[in-house]
Amino acid sequence: MAITSVTGKTAVKSEPAVTRILVLLDDTRGARAALETAADLAAHQHAELVGLFVEDTDLLRSAGLPFSHEISMTSGQTRPLEAALVERELRERARLLEQALASAGTRRALRWRFEVGRDRLERAADTAAEPRDTLVVGRNGWRRHYGPAMGSVASRLARATRCSVLVVGEERPRHDRPVVVLQPGGDDPSPTLDTAIRLARDRSRPLCILLRPGSGPSAELERLAGEWSRRVGTPIRFEHIADTRAPTLVEALHRAEGQALVISRASEPLATAEGYRLLDELDVPVLVID
Amino acid sequence: MTITPLTADQVYQRCDPAALDFDTTDELRGAGTIIGQERAIEALRLGTGVRNNGFNLFVLGPGGVGKHEVVSQFLHERASGEATPPDWCLVHDFNTGNRPRLIRLPPGDGRRLCKVIEDLVQELRTALPAAFESDEFQRRMRELQQEMGQRHQQAFREIQEAADQQGIALLQTQNGFTFAPKDENGEVMDPERFRELPEERREAIEKAVGELQERLQAVIQQMPRWRKEAQEKIRSLHEEMAVFAVGHLLEDLHGKWADYPGVIGHLDAIREDVTANVEALIGQGGEQGQSLQAFFRRYEVNLLVDNAEQQGARVVYEDMPSHQRLVGRVEHQVHQGALVTDHHLVRAGALHRANGGYLILDARKVLTQPLAWESLKRALFSRRVHTEPPEQYFSLISTVTLEPEPMPLDVKVILLGERSLYYLLTAYDPDFAELFKIEADFEEDLARTDESIHDYARLVATLAGEREVRPLDRQAVARVIEHASRMADDSERLSIHNRAIGDLLVEANQWAIRDDSRNIRADDIQQAIDHQVYRASRVRENIDRAIQRETLLIDTAGSAVGQVNGLSVMQLGGQAFGRPARITATARLGRGHMVDIEREAKLGGNIHSKGMMILSNLLASRFAGEAPLSLAASIAFEQSYGGIDGDSASVAEYCVLCSVLSGHGLAQGIAVTGSVNQHGQVQAVGGVNEKIEGFFDVCSQRGLDGRQGVALPRANIANLMLHPRVVDAVAAGRFHIWPLSHVDDALTLLTGTEAGVVDADGHFPDGTVNRAVADRLRHFAKLAERRSGGDGAAVKSDNGDNVGDGEDGREE
């Protein structure tokens, strides 16, 4: 993750720049929104845009079974799931998604690439992504109703991959609301905070730091906040939360009217599979970073 | 028989300034302009007093008599003592959307209601968003959403757990879900491996998958119901919040307006509308603020009729009574290329504004405006004002419009118009008599008495005040009164054409200003009168010039047989003037046929023809009672090239006929006017003042010789109000006015010979005019008898002319 630190008197690059923005493509509305966001991000960071389309092996195997049926999510009716049909659909889908990627990349004069992998989704994404990459995943509205029980694509990928994952919804966030960051619990809070600060600075928004229970803002945190506030002229405020469970975090984010959440993969809410439901509960973009 | 000419006092009824008890009209300020209209006032009193349907009024009278002023003054006085009519408000119709409802409120409460609803809307605009942005609402909404999500998740979780227990994976597909057996790595089993499984195992897996599919199907098919239940709960929450936000505001208003069911109904409708549309309301804002404004505009009130500052009933005069200005109109606005409207764009008409009071309209204007008369009748019949655009009647425009609730109508309509309109409407419109049962007929003049002269002086003073002219001294007022008699064409009456008198005062004021006089004097009045005549005298002067140059042949001295000066009146615009006309006659042997050359040339009107027939029969009855009238005569207005009507020349025509028959010359210095009946009596005619002045001017330009004058019916003496120049000449004996009672008076006067009275034997005395006429006719009769007794050939008159059968036949 390319983060320009503002923690010191002089701004230094703590890490190399992001080289690639990966976006997981499928033909859902959420994925289309993710493609636009990823293209914008790549243009902003001068990074390469990589579209990743995964032909899920579980689905292909399932289609090869003689009794396999697809149950319509809308009507509940079943119809045979045939391997040939699935193969044909995947090819057609890949063609259309490549066109969409090309269009998004060309409009922004980006370097772009379309990759097709045949594997389980998490494994394919993890294989494709490098730690310095950012993976953009769309949050599909309808899947959220059923996904948590099954593990949504977004939460599954955020959990499985080693890079930063940005989960975006179909709705554009409002631009007058703060960026919210959960105070990191580890020894080095800088990467998470730096990312949140940069995000807020780039979009000229205030920053809201959610403080863990029992902890106040450390001297270092206050110094950071004051420094940044002086430089960009936007205030930083601190909010206490009772605990770090996902529902509490969701509540705090609503209260702060946050337009984006930055959270460390190492933080408590993401320590379990249940915690990853947080990613589906929220209406705002969530950036999960290592 | 000697006919005594009239004295100067008889030809002009002076008004003695000494009889007026003031110096200038300043002392008379404050008097009204209503005099001599007792009959009309009584009708107004009756018409306005009866509140029953149909007792509307039609005020008849010519223009300029002050109908509008009198009616307006009367109605304002009456209305000021009556109850102030209510306010009328128009509110949105929340049921159908296009029938705005009326609310009736005591005067002044309409404004109050508008303000109250405006305040309510302002509060709604802040209270509603506040309620829906509250933490409580947000929390409860999330709870509902979580509840719905958990319900779904629970159902899926149970299926997934059941699948996991059986080693089966639940997978998401493009359009839904599918089940597949898992291998030992937790991945979906390869189809090849599945086929290698024992048959029992495969069947067991298939069965398990089938059961899971059925369970999943059942859950998915339940989902619409769950969603609906969730939406119901969300809607209930919205309503609860909305009621919380607006309930207390509406409750307060309920208490304050409890006595007005219309207002309560509107408040209830607002409450229902807010709760029904709360989702749309809270979804608005930002760029859609205009839509939100339009939404709340539906709650606001259109104060259609505002009587807050009205004292007593209204008196409304609508000077342009078109359909829309009578019954109101629905305006439209262009919005994104379309014509749209709402209840705020409904405008009141004159009937709305006059409701509870009086509406004055000009009948002619109402009748000439398309649809206005029908709309007025419809409103009066139904006692309701229907505001409907005329396009609707004709289907000219098919756009969305409104049909506001008709307003109950209690109004008294007063139509002002000419008498002819009243009579036409009575004759041709059966509805008219139903709706306008009271007629108020305005007088054009009043009797000239000592008392009325004083009233008239006050009228003059009031008119002077209204026209803001200098005060009149008493001599000027006396001259105005004299002129009023002249305007009335009657020395015993006074014209009450206020407009003409007012205009005269304004003109006289200019002369007073020119002379730097503090007051308007009699001379100023006379100057104004003379200039009014002068301005309109171009044609008259042309005729006078033609007479002086003998282009038009008029003799004013000497005598001539078969030629007499008649008098006619020309009406040009607002002015009339008289001019003499030479009438000539010829006579010969014939069969009693009298040729009216004017009629033969189709220049004579019906009344003129009637006069000729009377004249013919008079002649026959006087001179040929026992024998055929063997006469063929013709009478003509010389140098007359336009139409002639009226019978005022019949005395002159009789005289000229007798002249030609008797051979007696007629005095050319005397002009004659008057009609005659079959017994020879002279009857009154019109326009005698103008006729006399017209002949006087011709004579005076040639020089008055003391023998000139005008003979007119005795019955017309009362009409004489001659110009001072004529009066002066009469007083000096240089011009004469002779009154006539019988045609024989005219004959005696014009021939200078006794006309002669028939004796017991039916004979006229020798040497009289009538005797000469009788002898001549008897001679004709003998000739006719002798010449027609033989072979029946054409007879000849004594002057040798042939008298053809065909000519006689025309008399049939």
C-alpha cells in the first residue's frame, strides 16, 4: 500500500507505490460499481488496472453432476444446471466483462489487463493478488440478504486475500461526510491511520477516529491528529465506542455519518468469520488493510 | 280672424336669478345628484329589499342620465348597513385532485386561516425531517432491516447447516443457488468421482439434495411475504413518526377551528396525506426541493374572496363582464413544456366578489361578451357560481384543468341599459322575465317648479363639485336651468341628463378661466352653449350659405301660389338644427288621386305617407263631401335629396294645396310646421325650437322686415325655449311666432285672406280661401262629369293635361 506518511515533520514515502488495482469482475451491479471505483482509483494512483474474472470450479463441477439444478432466487423454481450451458455463459460473460474493462480503462487512459482464472474464487483471488495490490470487490445488494449465512463474496475475499481489499456498494457515498477509522489495536497504528488520513485528505473530508474501549487518544495519536488538522484545515474528532463487536461498530459508523470505513484486518471485528459480516452490514465503502 | 303672435315671454321661460337663494354654488355643496328619480328609487328600494330568487333589477334609461351614479350611490348606502359577507377559501381536493373544495369563513378569518396553514407548512418542513433523522427512527429502521435480514439468514443458515451435516455444499449461481456433494477437502465433488460412488450412495446424495432443494424453494417462496410484512412494519413506523411530527400541530389547530367543519376536514386531509406520503416526503430534499415545495403547496389555502377589510355588503361594478371575469377563471402555468394548474391558480370572478351583496353590470356589455349572458343566467338560476373555462364548453383545449366546487350564490344583480334592450330582452328571452322581475325606469326630465328649481341648483352645485370646476354664480345657475329646459325641449320641464350638464359646466369653466373670473357666470354658460352649437354647425352653415346664394331656393319675402316654406330638423351626432324647405304643389283634373312625390321616389317614410293620406281625406271631406274629388295633385319637397319622414309638414302641405287650388298666394316670409288630423286640427310636432331658429337665421341673414316668422301648433308653445337672439327679435317685433289651432288659421295667416267658415248649408263665404278652393274643386267635378259622361275617353284637367286611367288605377 502506497502511503505517504504525514506523521513526521517531513512527508516521506513509507512504502513503494501501489502497482496494481485488481477488480473482481462478474455481471452484477455491484461488480460494475466496483469496476468504476477501481478505474478511478487506478487513474488517481497511476496504477495498472487488472480485471479478474474467476470461473468458479465448484460451480463447474456442480454443473457436471447429473442431478444438478439451479434454484431461482426470485421465484424458487428449479431448472437443470448443465455444464455446457454454464461453460457457454462463462465465456460470454468473460467477453462482455473484458469489453467493460476496456471501456473503463480507455476512458481514463489506463494500462489495463483482463485475467481469467479457473479455480475456487478465494484461491484465484489470492493467487492473483500481491500484498501491495488493492483488490476492489463489489457488494451485491441482493446477496446480502442471504450471503452472510453462506459467506458473501466480499467477506470471503477480504478474509482470504493478503492484500488490501476495498468493498464498495452500488450507491455513491456522500461527499460531505467524514472518513471513519477504527483505532488499530496493534503496536504500529501508522499504516491504518496513514491510509485513513490520506483518504480524508484526498477527498477534503473530516476524519473520525473510533477509540477502543478503555483507551483514550495516545499522545502520538493526538500529535498526529493535530499535525494533520493544521496541514489540511479539516478537524479530526474522536468517538468512544463501548466494544469492538461488529454491531457496535456499525452503530458508531451510522452515528458518525461516516462515508467510508478504514479498518485493519488484524482488528477484532475481522478476527472471525462472523466479524466479516460487518462488510455486508454497511452501506458505505470499507477498506480492509493489512 | 286675427292670429296674435306670441310674446317674448311665451317663447322663452326665463329663470329669475332672484328666486335662487344663494350667491354661488359653493354654498350648496354636499347635495346629492339624485333628483326627479323617485319612481326609479322606489323600484330600487323594492328590488333590493326582496331577497327572493329572480328579483334582480334592470335599470332602464338613456345614457347620461346618471343611472350608474344613482344606482351606485343608492346601493352603497344600503349595503353599508347590511352584514359583511363571509370569506371564501379554496383548498386542494385530496380525494380526486381536481375538484378544489370551498370553505366559508366569517370575514377576516380567511386571512387568518391562510397564515395558520402557511405556518403549519413551515413547521412540517422542519418537523418531518427532524423526526425522520432522529436517532430513534434510525435505530428502529435498522432494527427492522436487521430483523428482516436475520429472518432470511436464519432460514438460509438452517438449510446450510442441514446441508453441511450431509456433506453437501450450497453454492451461489448466476441466478440463484444449487446444491452439490462435497469431497473430503470441502470442495465440490468432481462428477467423475461421483459416478464412481456406489449406487446407494449416489441415490442417498440425490435424495438429500432433492430434499434440500425443496426446503430452499419453500424459503424463497416465503420471501415475498416476509418482505411485505417488513414493508408494512416500516410503513407503520413512518406513520408513527409522521403523526408524532405533525400530530400536536394539527391538534392545536383542531381546537382553534372546531367551529368550522370545512377547516377541520382540511386539517384531517393534511394529516392523512402526510402519513400516506411520508416516504415520498422524506425521500425529497436537495435537488428535489422544488417538488417538495409543490407537495406542500397543496396544503396551502387560496383566499378566493377576502372581506377582511369590508364594512357591510359589497357593491361590485364589473366594467368588462366577460364570461371569465364574471364566473372566475382557472389559470395555468407552463411547467416543463406542459400546462399545469392547481387550486392556487383559481381566480375569483365578479359574482364571487359580489356574493352577499350587489353586482352592477352594463347590459349591453354583458350581451356582447361571448357566453357572459348565458353564464350569468345559469348562475342566477342555480344560485351557484360554476368556474369553468370557456374552452371546456367548446372543447378547444384538452389539458388538465380543475372544476372548483361551485360557490353558493346570494347576490342581487343590477343591469343598466337602454330601454330598447329591456324591451328586446323581455320580448325575446323568456329567462329574462324570470330573473329580472324589477324594472327601474329612469326619468329623463322633471317638472320645472319653484321647488324643483332649487333642487336643480343643488344638482348643478354637486356636478360642479364633482367636475372640480369653479363655483357658479346664481345667474349662471339660472342660465343652466334655462338650458336644461331647452335640452328637455320643454319650457315646463328640466332635463336631468347629468352628463350633458356636467360637460357644459366643464366647458363653461374654461371660459371663466380665460376671463380670469372667480365664478362661472351666465355669459360663460352661454359661451359654452354657443360653442357646442358652433362646433357642430359646419353642415348647417353650408346649408345656410347655399340658401343665401340661392342654390337652395327659399323665399323669405313676398307671396307665391303653390309654394310654402316648411321646416325640417336634421340630427347630426349630438346636435340638431332646423332648415326651411320649399314645398310646392300642383293640381289638375283627376280622380281624387294625391301624388306624394317623396313617396313615389321612395324618399318618404311611412309617417310622412300617413300624413299625406290624412291630408287627402281632410281635403275631400271638407270640399267634396257629396261629390267625387275630381282632383289630381302632387306635392313635393323641392331640392330634397335625402329621405323625409314625419308628418310635421302636413299643415304646410295642406296650405300649399289650397293655395294652388284657390289661386291665393302664400306669404313666403312665414314658415309653417305642424301636423294635421282629419278634422283640420293642428297637432304638436317635435323640434320646434330648432326649426324656428333655422328659419330665423335664414331670414335674419337677409334682413328681418317685421313680417317674417314661424307658424307652429299651439300645443307646442310649452316647448319653446328659443335662443336669445330669436327672443330678442320677437320682443322687438322683428320676428313673429304664430300659434295655430286649425289649418284655417294657417291659411288665413299665410294668404292674408280669411279662410272662411262653412255655413249651415255647407257653403263657405264668398271671398274666402276655402270658398275659392271649393269652387275650383266643384269646377273640376263638373268637368269630370261632363267629359267622362260620353265615351269614357280620357278626361282633361282645366289646364289641359291628360289624366290617364292608369294613374287613377294607382290610387287603388
